[in-house]
Amino acid sequence: MTIHADHIHASVLLDRSGSMNTMREQVITGFNTFLADQRSGTSDAAALTVSLAQFDGQAPFDVVVDAVPAAEVTELGWDDYRPRGSTPLLDAIGRLVETLDQRIAEPAHADEDQIVCIITDGHENASTDFTAAQIKALIEARTEAGFTFIFLGANQDSFTAGENIGMRRGNTRNFAASGDGAKRVFDEVSSSVAAQRSRSRTERHVRRNELLAERIDESETLGAESAAPPQRRKPAKQLFRSRPGESVEDLSRRIRDASNRSAESE
């Protein structure tokens, strides 16, 4: 394959553990929307190839799409993403980095910009080949060499979890473990990749560790509904009826007094 002189390779590392099943439909739709977004980019954007690897306890590193031009990637179907098992996150990251190292060792791919998007809804619980310290060393070294890592996590403090394995805060965010959260994750992955494709290589290098910070405050959880402050329930209006022998003036005074008491209680 001929490589564009200005080329980006985006790798999505996707958690396929059992707890992701509640988001299955939105994950599939989100990835396909990401592809559609990248295909509709402007002609002067950097060329893009896409890889997708999934991980779970039965298959710690399952490559589904292997460095295919974005325009040629087949969309995911229902059977292409089947959540199951545990979360060998560290092994999956380690295997992916090893794969990317092999790729850029080839002259045809040596000048590619590498963007790695890691999406997980839980803590590491099943790795056997890599430790957190090893992954942190790998990510820090590759970041120094020019790689871009994005970390999106649910059901955890993603900033702490990400920091423990070498992720930059500007490329780390939390998302809600829900369909809305999964949809928002892929929206942000797509926006980040599209933004980098529109920039010069120099500008990409300058901005590469703040891609999420450009748009999203650290306090925001992607896909979480913003709960409106609870409204105090006003007491139901009292129905006043005149009492036997009560004058209009006395009834009016009673209504005013009741209204004043209600206003004071609010």
C-alpha cells in the first residue's frame, strides 16, 4: 500500500468484557459513525488508516481491523462485537504497543503519526503478561517518541487509573457506563482524530496531549445527564369557602393571612 506523505494511523483498543454488553448497540453504532465521519473529511486532511482491536478474558488481543484505509473499513455488525469475560487491559495495551512498534519499524510506515484510543468500562482484572509499571514505562516512552494516547474510562476514576499507566490528563476523560456514554465516547474519538487530520504535522505534535482538554472540562462525565436542581414543591393552593355568617371582609382577610403564611414558609 502506498502511504500518503502526511499520514495518521488511528488504533482503537476496545474493551469487550461482559459488562460492556449494556452498551453493545451504541458501541457498534458509534464505531461505524466514527468511520463515516472520517470518510466525509475534506480532501486536504491527512490520510487515515484505522485499526480496531478488542480485548476480553478469552481473547486478550483480538485484531478486527488491521491498518485499513478509513474509506475501505467494513462497518461492524452485531456479531462483530460480542462482550464476554474479564478485562485484561494491561495485556491488550502491551500487545498493541508491540504491534505498533513493529509497524513503524517498516520504512513505509516510519513517518506515520500514531493515535491510540483506549476505551474501557472497568478496572484491569485479568492480565498475565504485563504489569502496570511495565505499561506505564511503554506509554511514557512512546509518548515521548511522538505517539498520542487517549484514555476513556467508565466505572472508575479514569484520571487516577490513567496516570497509573502513563496517560496524560489532557487526553483522559470519564464516561457514563450507558448507551449515551458509549455514543459520546465515539463522538469525541472522531472529533479528536478529525481535528488532528486537519492540522499540520507541527501543530499536531504541539496539541497531541491536550486533544480532549480542548473541548471537555475534566469535571464532565461523557454521556451523563445533567441533573437539574430539585425544585421545591409548592403547597397546593387552599380552596377557601365562606363560613356561615362570615362577611366578605373577614373572608378576604383570612385569604390574605393564609397567603402570607405560605410565602413565609417558601
